[in-house]
Amino acid sequence: MTSVAVPADSVFVRACRGETVEHTPVWFMRQAGRSLPEYRELRAQAGLSMLEACRTPELVREITLQPVRRHNVDAAILYSDIVVPVAAAGVDLDIVPGTGPVVAQPIQAMADLARVGELEPAQVSFVDDAIRLLLTELGDTPLIGFAGAPFTLASYLIEGGPSKSHARTKALMHGDPQLWHALAARLAEITLTFLRVQVEAGVSAVQLFDSWAGALSEADYRTFVLPHSAHVLQGLAGTGVPRIHFGVGTGHLLPAMAEAGADVVGVDWRTPLDEASRLIGVRPDLVLPRAATGEPLPEPRSRAVQGNLDPALLLAPWDVIEHEVRRVLAEGEAAPGHVFNLGHGVPPETDPAVLTRIVELVHKVSMR
Ligand code: CP3
């Protein structure tokens, strides 16, 4: 009998499903990018903007593989950006180095919605091409696809760029709920199409980034955001591909985010994983909301967690990092599955050798 190693049987995918694994899998949000000298070199050599780089499959393949070769992480994440599908759907935007996404004409009124088109899969065929190139090289290493969640995308479109307070976004959602829901529903469709393209091309898991959702109260999250994120996650339910749902500063939102229907909930460094696991675990006392479309949501059940080493500590002495890695691993034991990660992305000033050492430590300490 021969057995062929495939990504669907990988330690990472099985941990996402809450199955027993030989060791805790580890990857890092933003593992591809400016912390790697080989990334900076390749980008400089190519002379392309970030968005152009994301649309060049050979470059995407190479950048996605760089951290896999260097760190021996348990998963690759597609090199792209959350605004790529929005740009492909016709929104005039750019990714400004050192700033982030900047939108030429922010959304303020119902008439502006016409600028946010529908996404046709053919408009992101470069992603399909890049994934197919990657799959032949990755072998049994799983590839994670991703997209931005409706709230985080809407914030960029309404604010016109990065915002700390998300004040215009909150003012619009309360002041013109009809426009808010129309915009969020349109972004949910774009996100769902973008993720379906990635799943059909062969990614082994997807992550929905709602990076800025933590800025909302639980009540606002439930009213204005949860139905739209749930629509995206439910839309992928039949694919069998694990869905990870992540946000920053979301300790107070974890039960609500878990209800949106992901298989794995990403947790930042503020909430210990054992506490997070309790918050997102089986909650039969919760009354399930219904998605905006009226589709029923599944019963809540126990879910895996992902996280949550504080990225700031990557700059600390090694003995501090080792102590924190061991703590995160011990707290992760409380969940039915644990994928080791940072609590947010790798800061550009990180020494990549530290990340390689963390991968070795996670594998060694968690070996069963
Ligand atoms: O390795 C990976 O994780 C995959 C690559 C990835 C990028 N963006 C590449 C990128 C992923 C997963 C993202 C998602 C993303 N983009 C999010 C959600 C994740 C998070 O950090 O919360 C958000 C909010 C964005 C929007 C965005 N794009 C920001 C805030 C920035 C940083 C701006 C800056 O220059 O500091 C970007 C640009 C960006 N996306 C870079 C990279 C590697 C840096 C710019 C560059 O390399 O030219």
C-alpha cells in the first residue's frame, strides 16, 4: 500500500480541523514581505508596485515560497493583499509604501456605490495562475488563501486610507445603515468570489482578515458586520477547506466572531488562548442570529484557535521569546486544535533568524 503525502493530510490542515497532530503547526501572518532581505531584493529588481507585483504570477510564486524555504513553516500564504480584489472590481486605489491602501475617491453616498463593481473571476485570473504555479512547487506543504472581511475593506473605502478611529466608517454605518449594508453586502460578494477562485485553484485553507473589527462594540459588530462576514464564511462551508477568521483587539468579540462560522478563530496577543478557547467554544446559550440573506447558521461547536505571540516581542532577547512561545503552546492545549502564529503580522524590522528559531522551538516543544 502506498500513501501519498498531500496538503489535505498535513499537520496544519488537521490542526485546523481539531484532529490529533504530531506537533503544533506554525506559520506567521506577513511571513512573506519586508522582514526578508530576499523579498526586498526581488521587489527592487522587479521594479513593480505592490499591486503590479500581486498581478505577476511568477513573482507571487517566488515571494510566497521565500519564507517556506527559509523558515520551514508548516504553511505558505499566498502573496497578495486584501485590496487586490477590490482594485480588480474597478475601485481606483493604490498601496502606498509605509502607509497602506489609499483610495482615490472615498465612499460617502449611495451614488458612490456605483464605483464598486462586481468581481468576475476572470478579473483575478492572475491569482488562479499564481496558485497553480505554487501547487507544483509546494508538494505537501499547504497553501493558505485569504481575503479581507467586509468591515476592514469598507473601512479603507470609506476612510480613503488607513484609520485608527474608523470614525467615518462608524458614522456612516449608524447614519446611513441602508448604504452601509449595501456596501458591506457588495464587498462580501467580492470577497466570496475571490476566495472561491482561490479554493477552486487548490488552496488548502483560507483566512478571512477582519483586522480592524476590534474597533467595534459587540452590539455594532453583531448588527452591522456579523451577517456579512457570516455570508462569506457560510458561502465556503461546502468546500471542506478550513476557514480561519482573524481580527486584532477582538477579545470582546470572540463569541460573536465564532458564530460567523469559521473553523479556526485567530486571536491577538491580548487574550490568552485558553481564555479565548472558552469564549469561542460550545455556547448553546447563544441565540443564533440569521444572516442578512436569511440563510441559517450552523450550530456553534468547539473550534480550533490560531495565535498569539505578541509581535513586539520578536525584538526582545531570546530567553523572553522562548518563555512566551512555551506559554502560548501551553495555553493552546486548552483548544481542540492550535495553529501557532503571532497575534498580528511580522513587523518589517524583525530579524528573520528569530522566526526560524521560533519554528524550530514550536516543533520541538510540541512534539507528541
Ligand atoms: O505573508 C503574508 O501574510 C501574505 C501577504 C499579505 C500582505 N498583505 C502583503 C503586503 C497579507 C496577508 C496582507 C493582508 C493585509 N493587507 C491586511 C490584513 C492583515 C493585517 O496585517 O491585519 C491589511 C490590513 C492590509 C492592508 C495593507 N497592505 C497594509 C496595512 C499594508 C502595510 C503598509 C506599509 O507599507 O507598512 C499593506 C502593504 C503590504 N501588503 C505589504 C505587504 C508585504 C508591504 C508593502 C510592500 O512590501 O511593498
